[in-house]
Amino acid sequence: MNIEIKIIAQEELQLIREYIARDSEFYANKTIFEIKEKIKKLKNFPEMGKQTEVDGKKLDKLFINRIGFFIN
């Protein structure tokens, strides 16, 4: 399995980081690190996500620190 973080996802990660950094630079960096580490684990465990349906389309959702991320 090849893992690719799309440009829009990278931009959203940056926005998440900036939002958390308003309160804590430490937790902003920690959160982004944890998100990226869990994404890397998808390579070995591609079925980690919870399957859900959105607009009739089946998608996998990966939860990291109570934030849901759609993966495909």
C-alpha cells in the first residue's frame, strides 16, 4: 500500500497545527506528529479505519486524537 498525503490534506494539517498553536506550540507539534505517525501505520494496517458511508459512497475514517479523517 502506498501512502500519499494530498496537498489539501497537508494544508489542513497546517491549519490544525496553527489553531492548536494559539494555545500551545508544544501540543500543536505533538498532535501533528501523532497524526503523521498514525498515517504511516496505515501502510502495515490498511484496515485501521472505521468504514462509514457518505452520500452513498463507502469511505474509511481514521480517528486520531478524537479527530476523524477520511482516507481512501
